[in-house]
Amino acid sequence: MLYPLLRPAIHALDAETAHRLTIAALRLAPLGGRPESDPVLACRVAGLDFPNPVGLAAGFDKDAEVPARLFALGFGFVEVGTLTPRPQAGNPRPRLFRLAEDRAVINRMGFNNQGQEAALARLSAFRRRAGPVGVNIGANKDAADRIADYAAGARAMAPVADYLTVNISSPNTPGLRALQAADALADLLAGVRVALADRPVPVFLKVAPDLAADEIDAIARVAIEGGVGALIVSNTTVQRPPLAAADAGEQGGLSGAPLAPIALAALTAFRAATGGRLPLVAAGGIDSADEAYRRIRAGASLVQLYSALVYEGPGLARRIARGLAERLKRDGFVRVADAVGVDAPLAAA
């Protein structure tokens, strides 16, 4: 309730400084318990139990510094990272821009993080988990063999991950999105599977929203054949719909409200391409219970948010979860899984 009063002071700081101060404040905050979720929201996806389907997307807690505090905000699951095998400074600053008039964010962070070893130590000490913790892994920018980096990351982080997300869809590492091509993706997933032979952990694949129909079909086929546990649809976009903010021309990935229709279209396309054989996680422009419910009815089993926190504040996850429960009960659903895809029937697709 206080966030609207604090937001002008927070937004007076540059975006990256404000983010680091937010992490520091969360680290120092008293550790409260996770708010109880309505039983209608409980769901099981990729063999994992989620108290509610509202998750925090990767990028907020890059180095796994405050996952316990994030569960206390009402999230049903938390994804940390993106983490690379070696520490990485990322791209030069400034690299994070608020587009307040558009309720959007542009970033070109470049996988800045302290490396997997540092995060491994923190997550090893984090034992009282209120929900699944996902670890988003990537390749170092200067890696000679990016597939080897993903395999090494999977092997290193599997002991502390409830699921692993293979992030090949960031637009801020040159050439990374080329791993979404069918042959490269098949090789990548095979390498990750081998790395996880001794410790099977569900693998989620995070895809871009800027894909052609034939690319979506190919990714869906390879993901199913490669044993992927779920697809996260989607990462930030390189598209530029009409925007009003002065920083709209900055390079990087666009997230927030303008991404919502693009991400929804990608979700619908992947729902059709997978034929319901893979769970889908919706991300991109989710800022309200109505938008979360729209994605679930369009085929998402889970939803993730991040950029909306910049404008809506730390109470957003709790509000969305409460609003989802109200909408599910209003429409006669006994559990959230019953609402998945009701607006996108597979027979019609």
C-alpha cells in the first residue's frame, strides 16, 4: 500500500541502482512466512508441486541472494539467474531503462552475474523452500563452446535446483538465439541430458517471442523429442511497437505492458504447435490477475512476472494470486489446472 508513495523516490534513481537497493533491502528485511495460497491455486507441473501458479521470472534475483524473501511476497515459485559458469560483468552501463509512459522496461544487461559457484553456495544453504526454485542457466559471452557451458551449468546447479531453465532466448548475447535453430537445439538438449544423467531434474526451455511459424513448429518438435519439462513463453522482444517514452530507441530486449500481446500470440502459437504435450509457462507483460487469467485460459499452466514489479510494487504477486482464486471460483473451476487452455481448445487448434 505504501509503494505508490515510495515509487517517485525510487524512480528518481537510475534503474540499475534502484534494483540493487531493492535487493539489499530485501536481504535485510525480516524473514516472514509465505502467505497461504488458496487451495484452488495448487497445481502440479513437470512433476513439481506449486502452491500457486504465480512465479518470479529470472533476472530479478540473478545471484540467488533473496529467494526466501521473495516467497514471503506471495510467489508460488522463484526462478534465479541467469547464471553462467564463470562470473561475468555483462554489458557496459547504462543498460537498464524504465519506459514509465509505456509501463515497460528495456534491458541489455548481458547475463551479468557472480557465477554459478557463488549462487551454488547460497542455494545450498537455502533449505526451507516454500515452493519450487528454478535455476536459469546460460553461457558465458566468450565461451568457445556454448553447448558445453550449458551442460556444465546443468551439472553444477542440478543439486540445488527444483528445475533448470535453459535460456537461449536473450537478445543481449550475440548469437545466443541461434541455439533455437532445430539442429543446434537438439544438440544442446542432448548435451544437457547427458550432464543430468546422474541427477534428473526437469528442464524448462525459455524461448523468444520473435519466432516465425516454422521456427515455432521446429522448437516444439525438438523440445518434445528432447524431453523438455516445460516451455517458458517468452523472453523479451526485439520488436518495437509504438512507444511514447524518450528511451524507446535504446537497444535491448523490451518487456512490460507492450510485450503482453506479443507474448500472448507466441503462447497461443506454441499451444497449437505442442498439441498440449508440453506444459507452457507464460511470461511477458503480466501485470494483473486479469492478464494472468487470460494466459492460463490461453494454455499456460504457470505464469511469471518481473517488469510489472517496477510499476506495481512488491504486493503484486499476492494480489494476482488472490485475484486468480476469485476468478477461478467465479467461473466454476475447482482447480487452476481445469482452466488451462479453455480458450484455446486443441481440437480447434
